[in-house]
Amino acid sequence: MLKTILIMSCFLLVLVLTFDNDIEAASSAKTIGLGDEFATLVGADALYGNPGAVNATSDRFTFEFGLAGSLWNNLLVNEYIDEEMKDELLADVEDGFLGGGESNTGLKVILGPVAISSEGRGVGLFDLSYDVAELLLKGNEIDKPYDLNGSIGSGAAYGDLGINFSISPESLKEKLDLKDLRIGLTYHHLTGAIFSLEGDGTTIITYDEEGDPVVRGDGYFVAKYNEPDGINDSTATGSAFDFGVYANLNDKYSLGFSVMNLGALTVDGIHEVRYEYNEVTEEFEEVGDSEVVKDEELKYKLPAIIRLGGKMNWTEDIDLFADYSYTSYNDGQKDHKFATATEMTWLKSLPLRTGISYSTLEKDFDWSAGIGLDLWVFEADLGVSDLMGLFNDSKEVEGALNLKIEF
């Protein structure tokens, strides 16, 4: 039973990581190194945090390749968990066991006020019931019912072709007495796969007449998804918009505001797989024919993000960042994230970055770090998180690498 629940817990992650080889989280090596997609970052990195700041640099041309990956949850940490710690961890997840996984590969080209991106993106989130979390952490208890009700998850793995355009309204900038003002919009054309997972019912582990342990109950999982590569299948399609404003108040302070991921993917024609426990085989088995395409619509709303942030040039070689973001997910989860970071450029060719962030959804602090390499027109960036793992207290691992030509 425990093995089965573990498999189902990872079901969404498997779907995210196998639907498409090129799936991406909305982040870069620089944003991971700083700990957030700050609204006051400029250039190619601003495509993930503020489309108004993409053209707020002196560079006229950018060509960038990037890759990243991450896994996180709100329950398990990277150390030995004794019984006392298990109770403490479970006390923090009364609303359920959350987890997600992301990866990316993508290209971006910026020429003047226009930026074009062609990349894969993926996003997935599962929210399993408290009983499932207890089963995963403590193992099964004989004759104790485990409620699967409320276990849900959804996500998407899709190709994203985006175009960004940003302008600087000179008259408004002069009227507000700003050093710089940028307004930007990004349009995304989306194609790919979407999925959902739902659990319900109750499962009990008990003994049969011969004294052998058996699983009983009406617990089940239902997965719905489309397969774009199938002969008779449909591809999920959709559009999304990002909007942002970036203002450089003076030589010291900058502000940014953005609204990201306003859009969704939909598909007509899906597969539906139901997993129920078979008392004869003592396994969770697939019920129905997964090869059949049902005439049913499935919709996935992208995680909509509202972001507000500021930046201070503390000294010539030190920049300070602060951000607040609010994210609303497809299944109703909400996240408030607070982040602060610094970038140090004492060595012009080796910028150093570090940041701390807190997520109300993950209920956890993350410590991030990154380094860059600037050689003439060539740039490379590396970002990693969560460095709390150095102290055996991490629930997340994340990393990214970007290579860029810019002038």
C-alpha cells in the first residue's frame, strides 16, 4: 500500500517530466541565484518577472540559451527523520502534502524593443490529503482508515512561442520626472499537454481470515490527460499574456510591477484512467481502456502571478532587491512569496548573487546563490537553491545554467 501511494504521489511529476522533453519553469540562472523573478531585473531575465523591463538596458542584441530544473515539497527534508521530527513535520502540513517538479530548455532573442522566445515550459502541482502524508511518513497502521478525499493535482507541459514588445513613453516619463519608464507586453502561443489527478474514498489496511494483511475500501485515483503525439488525440492549445511596468526613479531606486500568465490551455478529447484496488491481485489496477479518447473538454489555467518589487543601488558595486508576489494556481491554491536578494559586482567579470525567500504555500525559507562570468560579449550564469540543504533542512533542490551573447 505504501509503495502504491508513493507511486501515485509522484504521478504528476512523472507526467510533467515525460510528456515533453523540453519543458520549462519560468526562471533563469540569474533569478534562481537571486531567489525570485524580481520585478526590477532587466534584459532577458525580465521575460520571467516583468515584460516592461526587457528593453531597459543599453544592449541592443541578446541571444540566450538556458536550462533549469527543480523539485520541491512541503513535508520531506534531506536528513534522517526520527519519530519526534515526523510529528513536527506532519503538524506543519495539516492542509495536505504539496509538491511539484519543473525543468526547462529554451532560446531567447532580443533585438531592440522586440524579444522573441521559443521554449518549452512545464508546471505541475499536487496536493495530497493529510492521511496520505501520514501514510508516506509513518507507514501504514492496521485497521486505520486513510482518506484519499481532497487529493488533487494538475499541470501542463507545453511549447511556448512568445513575443515581447516594450516602449518608453517619453511624455509620461517627463511628466512624472523619472529617469526611465518602460511599459511592456508579452503574448504567448501555447501548445502541448495538460492533465489532472483526483483521489477520493477511503482505504483500510487490515487482516484477512488467514491472518494476512490486505487492503480494503473504496479509495481510488482518476487521471485525465491528452497525448499530443497520439494518432487520434488532440493537442491542448491556448494563449497567455504578461504585462509589466518598470520605472527607474533616479540613479538609486527602481520599481517594478507586473501581472503574468493570464491565460489557459484547453483540449477536446482526452484519456481517462481510473485506479482502484483489486483485492484479488492486491494491486491498484487500471480500470477502463486508457487507449480510448473521450469526447470531453479539459482546461488548465496557468498560475497567474501579480508581482511588485523594488531595487536600490546601495553602492556602485552592490544592488539590493526586494519583491512580493501573489500566485493563484489552477486547483485553487494560493501562494504569497516574499524575497530579498543582493548582487555584488566587485569583480566585474564575476558577479556574485545570493537571496532569501519565504513561500506561504511551501511554508519554508529558501537560500539561493549564483555566480556569473562576463567576458566581453559572452556571459554565463549559474544559479542554485536551496542552500539550506547544507544544514540538512531543505525541502527543495533547484539549479539553472544560462549562456548568452549580448552587445
